[in-house]
Amino acid sequence: MRLKITLLKEPKHQELVSCVGWTTAEELYSCSDDHQIVKWNLLSSETTQIVKLPDDIYPIDFHWFPKSLGVKKQTQAESFVLTSSDGKFHLISKLGRVEKSIEAHCGAVLAGRWNYEGTALVTVGEDGQIKIWSKTGMLRSTLAQQGTPVYSVAWGPDSEKVLYTAGKQLIIKPLQPNAKVLQWKAHDGIILKVDWNSVNDLILSAGEDCKYKVWDSYGRPLYNSQPHEHPITSVAWAPDGELFAVGSFHTLRLCDKTGWSYALEKPNTGSIFNIAWSIDGTQIAGACGNGHVVFAHVVEQHWEWKNFQVTLTKRRAMQVRNVLNDAVDLLEFRDRVIKASLNYAHLVVSTSLQCYVFSTKNWNTPIIFDLKEGTVSLILQAERHFLLVDGSSIYLYSYEGRFISSPKFPGMRTDILNAQTVSLSNDTIAIRDKADEKIIFLFEASTGKPLGDGKFLSHKNEILEIALDQKGLTNDRKIAFIDKNRDLCITSVKRFGKEEQIIKLGTMVHTLAWNDTCNILCGLQDTRFIVWYYPNTVYVDRDILPKTLYERDASEFSKNPHIVSFVGNQVTIRRADGSLVHISISPYPAILHEYVSSSKWEDAVRLCRFVKEQTMWACLAAMAVANRDMTTAEIAYAAIGEIDKVQYINSIKSLPSKESKMAHILLFSGNIQEAEIVLLQAGLVYQAIQININLYNWER
């Protein structure tokens, strides 16, 4: 991935440009110390002067009023706040009329930011005060006061907290009085800029110590850059939280959210004082010290799947390469590409107006349909269909381009969904709730209605990442998730009446992925890479779960690696420095899954005898018990040396009635209540009593 820079020969401003901001994806406003506000139209490459400010007003920062999240969608922002060196901030309409000027601080107002709902404005100044204003400009409160100038400010994702700079310190202060304030030393020099992303909840900071850093919202350092030659004067997150941009003297850098750098450009700009991302996250604009406004497009993203590699070569063109025969196809689009996803033999591309669906078998005739809103922020694919998320809704489409459903839930904010908090399978959509992070909403894919009896799944801790398995029957659909304690849990998606138990599979798990062709789960646990060949074992026979795992050392991936994909028997892992590492796992468990799903038990036993691995026999034993095939289970348990279980299975086989066999199989998996119900329904009261006596369950 890299930046394609455009810079005019002659600057449009006479003095340094202090701030820039986008109204739509093609229109930008810039303010400069020559007192002009200029509008840039990127389609026609024209610039027009909107307003000339009075000579005593030097603009410092400005921010567009957010698009309303209400029912009536504004297509673009209508007004903005401009902070200036005379201690005032000004509310200015899009046409350049100054609606209001308000005395705010002693000395310059150094930054002003609307919250995400547009209900409040925060300003900070040279006098060290942080003030909150209503949207009409009435002072609501002075949040904090300190002795040093506050250079930058940002709202927390839920608009409940404010992050601001204090010399070398960063401070997060909630709006509620008496709530705990978080403060930490972040840099060795004065901090000049901060940004806080609402999707990934991460914080960026940049300072005069020539470094930029990434923090989580508890103030823990996640990335610390090498020192640059000059102070870092600007940082900004892309809207979807996957990338960020860093500006310094003659320097523009594009980085991944984990901190490593994709590209470094050296445009002739002077210092870049302010960076703004366009709404769709495809381009950035920088306010430069020599009067220029620099534009940069993000190009050359790569997508890979099996033997295909797709590269975005220009704004409206992609190149597809098949590495098996080196065939190259060129894909042209009418509008510029915003998002793309390649998986399950389909490439889905969203442009600013349309969605294109290509099959990997035929690149010439895509299916094309129009989008309701142009800014798609996320594309997720499953085998049968794919999901598009834009600023207002979630849409599910089939690969033929047919609209299927659009799930809704109360308090839904789609602008903050990402690949960690949404998951899709052939029949289920899972979404983690933002308002209460302990809850996962589950929807039927075909109708968009809540699954089962409409109960959501709730956990005792906040959930960080969720993933649905991809194969098998709807009734057996499982969801795996990682919670705040880094525990990996698994539970069934179908929820009728009885509360399904949530079972813990592992601890200290950082990242996980399901296989695309069978229900094998892999994850990175501390310094180990682990594959659960048959996670369902926890429901059948928990004792043999350790025997169904594959483990290897993962210290070679350095710290904070991330699983990108798990296709076939290949796992792709991205290390913290951005390099990709591929791991191959044994192909046999996938073949075993296939045999069992089509009930070829003899073939399965033959395969295990051929491979001679304990993990395979253990998986087969669990699968056989899950599918009530006791003959195979007996063979498999004998092979892993579980003699007591072999004897128990033998005793089950000699039981006279079908019901009592069934009950004892349920007992074998530890489902005592179900076993008892089966016996009582069949009128075998004596056996039901006998079970409870054997379990010393006297009260019952």
C-alpha cells in the first residue's frame, strides 16, 4: 500500500495553511494565515474563495459539524466551527457567513472539536482551560484548568470522555463529575497532536520528541515509533480505524493501526500542520507550512485468496493475477474504489455508488447493483452471501446481487462496527453490542430477525472479538469469542428455553480464526500457536480435549501478531512489523471432518489407522459420540488408551431398550438432566432412580 501524492505547482494560499477539512468525498475546505477560506473541488480541480476573514483573525483549527445521525440524513456537512488566535471561536455556515463569534479563552483557541452526535463542542486554549459548549455556543462547563497551553483535544468513542494534552502528559477526563481521571506521561517533549478513533478505540499522539505513539484507551503503549528528524506536527486516524497518517516537515507517512509503516513520502510541503481523511477513507489532505494543500490517495492495497492476488493499481482500476498460470486480468470501474474483499471464490468491490461482485471463475462479467449510501465501511463474506455495512445500516446480499435482509437492533450504530465485532456464517449474523459490550446479538441471515426465541447472548465480561464457525448444520452452529480477560470461550448459537452454557477453551488468547471449509479453530495463545481440530469436543467429552489440539511455538511471530486468514490448511499471520508469515497445518483433520459429515465411518477409521496420530483418534472418538455412533467410538477410544470408556461403551451396547442406550450415551457426555428426561419419558422410572443413586444424588 502506498500514497499517490498530488501537489499544485503554485500554492493557492500566500501564507501557511493551518487547517483542512472535507465536506464530501470530493470537496475540501482549507484555512490559512492569509485570512482566506478556500473551497477545493477535486472533480473539476477548481478552487474558489469562500470568505475573507477580518485581518485580526488568524485561523488555527476547524471542524465540520457532524452529519446528523437522525432519520433525515444530510448528504454533507452544513456548517463548521473555526477557532482563532483572538480567543474566540466562530460558527460559520458552508457558504461562508459567520453566524456567531464567541469569546472563549484568554489567548488563542488552539483546538475545537464537535462530539460524534453534534450535541456538544469542546475547545482548548493557551490559557490551559478545557471548555464544553452547546451546539448554539452556550458555555456548559469548564472541564479542567491547568497551567500550560493545551495543544490538542479529542472525544472518546461514546462522547462521554475527553482526551487532551498537558505538556508531556496525556489526560482522559470523563464528563461526569467525580469520575476517575486517567493521566500518564506519554512523550519526552511537548505533545502537539492527539486523535482517538471510535472504531478501534485506540489513541494516537505526536510530539516534539519527534515520535508518534499508539495507545489503548487505558493508556497502555502499543507502539512507539523511531525518532524522526523533525517534530511530528500532525496525526489522524482513517475513519474505519485500519490506517493512520502522520505528518512532519517535508514528510507524510501512512501507517497500519498497529503502528508499522506502509509508505513514507517526502513532498515539498514544509511542515504539515493538519491532516484530514475523506469520509470514505480513500484519500487524505494535508495543510502545509508553505501555503500548499497536499492531497494523497491510498493505492496498491492487496487482497489474496488461494491462487489469486488482487491489487488496486489506480483509483478506478484493479489488477487480478492468477499465480498458477500467470494470467492477468484488468478490472475497470466507473467510480473510485472504496472497499474490497476477496474470499470464497468471489471478489466484492464497493465504489462510491455501486457494488460489483466478481466470480474468480469469470472476471469479465461482474454483477453490479446500486448502493443506497456510498460510504461502505466494512465488507464481510461467507460461502453463500456477503454483508455490507455503511453509515446507516447493515445489508446482506447474495453473490447474485439479490438483497436478502437487513438486521436491526435498538441503539444500532453501524459507523463503529469492524471485523472483530461482526461475524457472518451461512445462516447466522452475530454483532457485538457497543452500548453493552457483554452482549452479542444473533440474527437469522435469511430474514434478518433475531435467532430462535429472540434472546441475545450475554457473557459476564466485556467481549473483544467474535467469530462464527462456517460449516455444518444450523442447529450445531457455534460462536467463539475472546473476552476482556483474554479467555477464549465457545457456545452454541441456537438458544431455546434452556440457557446454553458458555465453555472456556483457552486463556490468554490474543487472536482467533475459523477455517473456511471445516470447523477447525486456530488461535495465538501467549507464546503458542494452537489449533483446536474439533472444538465441539468440550460438549462431548471434555477429558480428551487436550488430545485434540495441535500446538507449536509462536515466539517467532514477535509480540502482538494477528491471524489474517485460515484458508484450507494454511494460516496467515501478520507480525507486529507488518510482515506476513504462513503456517501449514496437517490436511488430515479436514478430511476427517468431511468423512464424518457424510457418515463414512469406515473411511474415517481407515484414515486414522493410516495417519497413526493420537490427535486424529481423539477427534474421531469425540465426533463418533457426538453422532451417536458407538461402534466407531469404541475403536477410537481403544486407540487412545481410554480403557474405562471402552468398557462403559460396551456395557451400553448390551442394554436391552433403545431409550436406556440413548440415556447412557447422554450420561457419557455429562448431560445428566437430559438422560433423566429420556428415561422418565419412556417410563423407565427405576433406571432414572438408579442413575441418581450411582451419582450419589440423594435429594433427587
